[in-house]
Amino acid sequence: MATAAQQAGKRATGILVEPDGAALTTIARLIDAGAVAAEVDEVFPLADAAEAHRRGETGRTRGKLVLRVAED
């Protein structure tokens, strides 16, 4: 990853994240309060998960790709 990024004139670093329920609860509260927002590139129905995956692999998205698993 770092080598490919360097060849493209960019810098990349890897991050290993461990599950942390308390931190996720805090993040959820911040999102609910409007203090944190995620940029969403596109929302796909669950039936189009393969297409969403292909789109994500292009490296050309700006924001998150979301799978809608249930209707509101």
C-alpha cells in the first residue's frame, strides 16, 4: 500500500483498530447530536452490494458507500 501510494506521489499509513464498545457509543452520541457527519458518496440497495463493492474498489469514491438493508 505505501509503495503504490508513494509512486502516485501520496503518503499512506495503515491503522489497526480493535473493537471498542464504549468508543462506538460515544461516536454514536456525537453523530446523533450532529457534531460528527460522514460524507456519503452513494446509497445502494442490498441487492446491489456487488456493484457497491466494485465501485469501492475503483478508488474513485468521495465519501462512504452505504448499503441500505431495510426500508425506513
